[in-house]
Amino acid sequence: MRSVLRSRSELPVAVFDSGLGGLTVVQEMRRQLPQEAIVYLGDSARVPYGTRSPATVVRYASACARFLLEQDPKLLVVACNTASAVALPVLNDTLSLPVLGVISAGARAALARTKIGRIGVVGTAGTINSGAYPREISAIDSTVQVFQMPAPLFVPLAEEGWVEGEVPLIAAQRYLAPLVEQGVDVILLGCTHYPLLRRSIEQALARLGSTAEIVDSATAMAARVGRALDSHGLVRPAAAEVSGALHCFVTDAPANFSQVASRFLGEPLDRVEVVDIS
Amino acid sequence: MRSVLRSRSELPVAVFDSGLGGLTVVQEMRRQLPQEAIVYLGDSARVPYGTRSPATVVRYASACARFLLEQDPKLLVVACNTASAVALPVLNDTLSLPVLGVISAGARAALARTKIGRIGVVGTAGTINSGAYPREISAIDSTVQVFQMPAPLFVPLAEEGWVEGEVPLIAAQRYLAPLVEQGVDVILLGCTHYPLLRRSIEQALARLGSTAEIVDSATAMAARVGRALDSHGLVRPAAAEVSGALHCFVTDAPANFSQVASRFLGEPLDRVEVVDIS
């Protein structure tokens, strides 16, 4: 009923991630597209996706999408790099609304920045093993070389809040050294958790003697959502003067949940519901 | 049918953990109780439990137990500290076979070692927040003081294979320093993943100027299984000359699975089935 009575442009944008990392994308969307209502689902009961098999990631991503469709969204954003890398084709084939993934947005942003055609990508094991970034980048410009490195400890470091100091710095040096050796001039953060470690990653690059530019996909993703809404005629009218609501669902909320969530979102999170989607 | 035709003592011992950490308990059981058949379930599709809420851990642990009961075991071992800490009462109330958890085994082993009655415990956030170790230890000897510290990065470090070098050493120093300051003479490793980091933990203690003894619950747990089988008259007869089979189930098997699994088990794993228990 709701979608019949309301203009489709007033419907929310749905966003999901394996956990809270996708809130870095939400933060950028709220900055760039303040009038849009957002429904977010973090699958915190089954985070992380990055260490799981492709079949399991597809199963989990499909369950997330199924839940969000009940919220009647106008567009679905897969803010999880691993789910984008592995499950986007399935979601695109089975859903009847526009579905955008962070891989494509990040790939284009990295391509726009490289001057010498050598891009380094860090991500979870799932994202890196899928080969989604090299595939996406090569499809646009086959002369660009992509070097990859899985950085699995970055997710627990970001969630633990160990984002500065010796441990993340040494971990970042270890992960980035092989990419620096390849002479990349862009480091693409291929996981929505990684922007929290940005300062340590910058310091590690400096210690390794690299001047590579860091590109994160959250900013690129938000810009791409804006363009997609525009091209589908789905931008919420500015006449809807109030800024868009943010409604968050999670599949589990452990004790330190709101603290971690506000670290990712950059603002306090006042409306969160725990749901069981398994 | 099977249980009617066979003696109950010939049935397997069932063991579950959130992932592969429980294989450290299995390794000890195979050393101490070589004739026993073992059925292991690692809930690798939903690992780690240590960061999840108690309600979610109870739900996951119940699903694991349900699956293992189909294997007709004589005894159930909860090898996951978080599940033992949070879900053992529920499992004991709902299941009609003996259920043993690692918390009690670890607590008793630590008590046997402390000379000055000051025990330090490291574990996941879930285990530490549950207060299960201090509760268990106080119930046996209320004069003993227990100091706790969550060490959430130890699990991803063990799974990543970063068990030696600067990163685990600095992390261990940071986690252990507050316990050393309390003058503990025993450090109880309250997570089945942690024995893999034992050398780094020892080095960290040395750097912190502590001579505390490290106690891990895997060894204690295997001994307790042996005593429980004995007291229930369920020891598999030595006449059953072949050594017990090990049958492993996991809920997900990512690419590097067998490598990680054999690191935990200390032997190659030749028989593994992936099952969906959600």
C-alpha cells in the first residue's frame, strides 16, 4: 500500500554490510545526500564475511537482501566489499530494484587517481580471493596493473578500536610492503572497515617510503548512489525539507555495540533494532 | 537401532566449538584417550562467538548440540569457552546426556597451580563479560582472587597464523600487563585458540618481568573427559584395538581451511564434511 500512496522517490535507500563497517558508507551518504532516508542492516550476528566461503557469503547476503526488501526501498546498496565481490551477480539476477556494490565504485575511484597505472588493493581474504577488483578495473582499463594483498587483521583491529599505535602500524607495514615494492601510486581500501585505520596506513606508507594516495570506497560509493538515484529519477525532492531518517537494524547487539557503531558512523546512533534473519 | 545393537561405551564423544580452536582439545583427547571415537563440529560459518551477545551464543550453541545429537554420542564436550560460559546451563537442562564445558576444567587446573591464590584469566569479550571463570573459581575456593582481561585480537591472530613476532608479542604485553601488575602467579588461557600463541604469551610475561605459569584448558579438559567417561562406565574397552576414528564437521570451509585446521589439530585432517545447521 505504502508504495502506491507515496512517490517512489520518497522511499528509503537500503544499505547492508556484514557488520558495522558499512556505516562509513552511510556517514558519507548522509553528508552527500542529506535528504535521503536510509535503512541499514548490519549482519553483526555473522560478521565477518571476509573469512567465509563464497557459498556462505551468498547465502548470508541473500538473507540480508530479503529482510531489507520488506522495508520497501527504492535502491539497494551492498556496502560490504566481500558480499559485493561474491554475491552481487546473484542479487542483481534475483531482485527487481537497482542494486549497487562498493567494488565498482571503489574501482572507478582508484582508476581516476592513478597516474602511472599501478593500483594496490587491500581487502579481506574473501574479497581478494574473488579477484573482483582486478576484474572490474581491467574491464574498464586493461592497461592498468592491479596488485592485491589480503589484510585480515585490519577488521578485528578496527572493531577492537586499536586504530593507532604500534600494533596496527606494524600490521599495516607488513601488509603494504609487497604493494609498495610493486611501485603502486594508489592504495585502494577494499573494505569498509579500513577507513578507521587510515592514519596507521598513512604512517606505514611513509615508513615504507611510499607517497601512494589512499582511496577509500565509502566516499566513491555515496557519490555513485547519488548518480544512480538521479538517473532513475528517484532523488528525494528537496521540498521534503526534513533531513532523511536513519533506521538501523542489526542481527546481534553485543555489549559494546553502540560505542563501536558510533565510531563507524561518526555520530551517536539513537534508533537500532535487533532482528533475527537466519 | 545402532545404540541398541552396540554397547554405549562404543559410541563417540561429541565435541563442538565456534570454529577450529576446539581441535586443540581434540588433539589432547587423542593423546590421552586414543581409543575413543570423536565427532567434532566447528561452527566455522558463524565463528567467532566471543564477540556476540549471550542470547545469540545460546542460539548457536543449541544448534550445534542438536546437530551432534544426531550422531548418537555418549558424552558432549563444549570446547568453546564462550559457549561454556554462556550456554552450558541451558544445554545441561535440555539434553539427556552428560555435558562437560571447558570453563570448569580450566578453573580447576588453574586452582591446582596457584601458590599465592592470585589467578589471571585472558579470554574473549564474551567469556570475560560472563564472569564464568571468577564464579567457578570462587565456588571452589572463595579465598582465591581472580583478575580478568579480554584479549579479542588473540583469536584473529591465531587464525591468521601470526603467532610469533612483534605483533602478537606487543598485543600480548598490552593484554597481560594489567594482570602482571596484580601479581598473579597463574595465567589461565580461557580460549581454545590461545595455546597457539603460547610462545608469544611466554615472551610477553618475561618482558613484563613475570614468572607466572601458563595454564591452558585443553589439557585439563581432556583429562576431565577421561574421568567423566570412567565415572559413567562409558570408557571404550581397550579390546577395541583400533584407535578411535575422528570425524569432523564444519559449517563452512573457506579456502585456507585445511591449513588452519591442521595447525590447530597438530595432524592432517583427512575427513571433513561441510554441513548447514542454521
